Amino acid sequence: MASIDECRQALHELAVKLSANADDVRERVNLDRTLACRITDLGAAFHGRLTDGRLVDIADGDDPKAKIAMSIGSDDLLALVRGELDAGKALANRRLSISANPFDLLKLRKLL
């Protein structure tokens, strides 16, 4: 099981990766939504904002009003960010769950 600090670092790494592709994604994905990332095995959560193809304002704690809520185990989060776990397969195997409106889910697919 990964630590809370490792999960926090993984989210910051994800933010860097998204920022690197933001210019390309911005034209295809118009998304400005709050995001909650709930780490199921640690009982911890983080929140931030997806905007212009970037993940910004990452902070500790849950955002119960987040428009997009992601639930994942700590080890799976690290594997997902490292590219060792495919998001589609993780969703299919219920290792990752995402709650969002259907239009946002379609846009998220373009980010992943």
C-alpha cells in the first residue's frame, strides 16, 4: 500500500504530465470542473480543478461538491500515473471509478 505522500506526489506528477499536453488538449477538450480523488484504501482524499487541459490547485482533503469524483486504491493511483495501469482497463475491472455527468466522462476520455 502506497503512502499518502506518495499519492500526493503522484497527483502532482499527473498535473505535470497534463500540463505538458495542455496546448493540444485545450483545443479538443473544453473542461473546467472541480475534481475529487478519493484514495479508498487509505481513507484519504485530494481535490483540485481540471481546467484548460491542466490539473491545478491540488490540495489535501475531499471536495464533496466536486463535479468529477474519482475513487482508486493507492497502489493503482501510482500505477496509473506511471503508465503501468490503463485507465480503461482499470475502469472495466473496477479498480478505478469515476462519477461525473455523461458529457464530462466523454471529455475525460480525451484527457486519458
